[in-house]
Amino acid sequence: MPKLTIHFSESAVTDLEALKRWYSEQGVPDVGDRFITEIMGRVEVLYDHPDMGRVVPEFDQPFLREILHPPFRIVYLREPNKVQVIRVWRSERLRRLPAHMEET
């Protein structure tokens, strides 16, 4: 069986950069760094357990899953040999997919 790969979409990278910037602007850059480290650790678990996340309730699509890491939701697209992290949302944010995903 081919090894599973994990990729981050541009929207997920932008989310992580915004998270880091926000905590830095609040004067607690260490909190942002800790969250990013924790989020990356949660994503790494997907190498061995790619289906561990629940189906995102708002979209109810079996290939669109999320891992909860309060106050964040790590949303990913599950493909046969690939996981693509597409968003890292704050839990209270309005849920919206990247434009290229909304058309599918």
C-alpha cells in the first residue's frame, strides 16, 4: 500500500499564519507558537489514522473531516492516499470552504 501523504492548502497555511500573527499582536507569541506546535502534532497522527476525524457536520460529506483542538477545528480532505488540510478554523467562526472546494 502506498504511503499516505499530508499536504497543507494555501488557505490552511494562511490560517496558521493569521493565528501566529494574532497571538503575537496580543503580546503572547508563545501561545501562538504552542498552538501551532499542538496543531501540527494532531495533524501528524493522521499518517497512521487518517479517518480519525469526524465528518464536518455542516457539510456532511464523508471525505471532509475535522479534528477538534479547542478552540480550533482542523479541517481536512480525505483522499485514498492523501490528506489535505484545507482550513484551521476558530470554533466560533462561520464555516466556509475554499472557493475551489465549494464547486464540488
